[in-house]
Amino acid sequence: MVASTWLRAAHRGVPTFLVTALLMGQSPMAVAESPAQRQELAGALRQLDALERTVTDSAAHTAVIPGERYHFDYPRLLADLARVRAGIQAHLTPSRAQPRDPSELAGDYRTERPAEPLPATTAEGKP
């Protein structure tokens, strides 16, 4: 049922809702790493796999309409999902003496297309 909800939401242009739901669904109660926490994080990675497939499929089936001012930025969302995946994997398999990457997620997935230039006119007012 959850997967079908994700699919419907993604096809309605709401993948950001899914990312938020995924991130908020993790239990903040477990402070120390436990086997249950590792299982939850592994489950989150599986959910990210499903979400990435859904977003990729949605991007492939969404036509870019010429002249449309705004469109959903699927590549930016996929890059953020990859970053979330890398963070979870880094937590599950930490390396020693490696500094944490402080860059933030992009977060803004709505982009504006540049306005098309108006045709040049002559002195008589004719193009």
C-alpha cells in the first residue's frame, strides 16, 4: 500500500513529499547504534531505491512542454537522493579520519526557464 501511494504521489509531481516522509519516518529515539537501527537504515536504503526508480520513471515519462515557464527539476532531486543515500551508507560503514562533507541539499526543485527574446523590430515597426 505504501509503494502504491508513493507511485501515485510521484506521478502527481510530489516526490519531495516522499523524501520528507522518508526522512521523517526514521526513529530519533535510538541514540546508540543497534541492530534494529541498522535494519531501519537498510530499509531506508531500499526505500530510496524504490523512490529513485519512481522518480527516474516519472522523469522519463514527463514531457517538457515548449514555452512552459516552470518545470520540475528531476536531476536535482536525483542528486539529492544520491546524497541522502551516501550519508546513510557512510553511517553504516564509517571510515576513519575522514571529515564529514558539510554541503547541503539543494532542496529547490522548481526552475524557471529564461524568457524567449522578442523579435527585433525596424524603425517602421515591422519585424
